[in-house]
Amino acid sequence: MQNDMKKSSEGWKKWMAKLSSSTGTMEEKMSEIDDMAEDIRRKEKKAEKQEGALKKSEAHLSSLRPEEELRDDLEQLQPQVKVLTEKTRSVQSQQQQAKIRYDACNSDLTAAKRRLERMRHQKEEKLQKIYKTDNYKGQQIKTAVDWIKKNADKFRRPVLGPIAAEVTCKDESIANYLDMHCANNVLLAFVTEDKRDTDLIWREVREKLKCNINIETVDTSSPETPKRNYGERRFEQMKRDYGIQGYLDQLIDCPPIIKKALYSQSQLHNVIVGSQVTAAAVDDESLNLMDKLSVRDTEQDANAMSRGLQSVCLMFPKAAKEHYRYMSNISRHTNKANIAISMIKSFS
């Protein structure tokens, strides 16, 4: 501000000198004087504003807390900052884990949808094959399938079938084992969960439409998997020693009520599927494999020793296109196993 005033004073002196030597009119000189006075007033106002702003800054600075107090407060806040930082990291980690779970669930859902679509396509192909296998029986099955689809809203629970169209097998050999073991009327049966649905199909399809179909009503309250002949420890030992793959029901994929129907009608949960290692063990007379398999497992049956032997159904390949089923039936008179051997067909 002092500089501005100094400059204004020097300007005034110069102007007075100029005035004394000037030959201009008095009006021009007065106008110049007014302009100079206005310039001085503007600069004074600017200087006042700057001085006011300076006072405010000085007042603000004087109101601030000392640096030592701020440093102490910062040190006291450090533990809280640490806790908040850890919480933030925890939340970020949880968000990341949630996203991973979401992505996994979304991937599983997509895979399930594709699998469902694939199963529907496979079912339709199997239905077409069933329709063409036996012209008369196939046509009856088709009539039943069409009526069930058209009247789905009348059922209390889903109706599935025929069973053969609902099952997907691990490979061709398992499909042939299933065909060999299960009776044709079982594979072509329809499955319900409610007796009232069974009665409706019986009345509308069997009686009115004259379709000679079989209907199996499953007990939904029964265990998902019935009790097997062998405990887990013994069966795992059988896998290691004799090349057993598993039970037949473990090598197929189908809705749970279809499996329950197969358990009830064909004892699928006790059909053993082996390998070529199993075939070699069966042929080795020193092992007496079928006799060993006929002995009940005390892990599964506390009264095993007093109940005698049990029947066995074993399927296995001897070569790529040569598969067999060994079935033992226990004689009531001798309590010994009688072995029936069948070659499994349908291998091209």
C-alpha cells in the first residue's frame, strides 16, 4: 500500500511539472486531475481490501492450535486409525470372497442350465428310440408321454418316465449293464411320488386310452440310498484288491425318484461293477472271489454270522467287447452259492 501511495505522489509531482510547462487548456488539465484522483481512490480501496484480508489471515493463524498439541492428538488417534484400517481390509477381503463365491455360484448355475438342457435333449433322443424299438409298445409309450405332458398341471407331484429315458450312463458298457440287469417293464415304467397321481394316470391312460404301461409309486420318505451289502471299509478294500469300480447306481445319473424306483424294483444299489482286474480275480480259483463276496459284512449286519450267505450280482469286462454278469443265488438246502454266468450283449 505504501508503494502505491509513493507511486501516486511521484505521479502527482510529475503532473504538476508537466502542468507548469503545458500549453493545453484549463479544461484538459482539470480532466487529467480528476482521472488521477480516481486512480488514487481505486488504489486506496484495493489497499484497504488487501489489509483486511491480511488481518483475517493473521486472526485465523492465531486461532490455530499449536503444532505440539496437533502432534499429540495424532499420536492418540493412531490406534483408532490402525483399527479402522484393519476393519477396512477385512471388509475388502469379505467383499472379495463374496465375489468369488458369487462367480462360482453363477458358474455352477450356468453349468447346471447347460446340463439340464443337455439332459432334456438326450431324453428326447431316448424317447424317439423307445418309440421306434417296438412299434406297438412304442406307440403306447408315446401316447402316455404326450398325455402326461399335456396334463402336467393336474398332478400333485412331478411325474417322470419312462425310466430308460431319464437315465444317463457313464459309458456304453454301463448302459448295457443296466439293460441286462433291469427288466424291460421296469425300464419302460413311469414314476410318481403321489398315489393320487398314480390313480389318475391309471384311470386316464391305462383304462381310457388302453395304454398298457407300468407305473411305480416311490416312497419319498425312504432313505436316499438303501442299506448296501457291504460297509464302506470292506468295499474300499474290495476296490483295491479286486479292481471294483463301484455299485451300478453310482455309475448312472438320473433324478432321485428314478433311482429310488430302480432300488425298489432292481436292487441297483447292490449290483457290483468291476473291471478286467476283477475278471482276472474271478478266474483265479485260488481267490474264490464269488464265495468271498457272498459272505455278509458284519459292519452292515450285526447278525451276519447267523444269517448265512448273501446273493451277489457282479458285472465286469473280460475284454473290450466281452462283458459278463455273475450272479450267485444261495441254496436254501445247502446254503451254498450257485453261480449263474451270462454274457452281456449289445456290444458292437
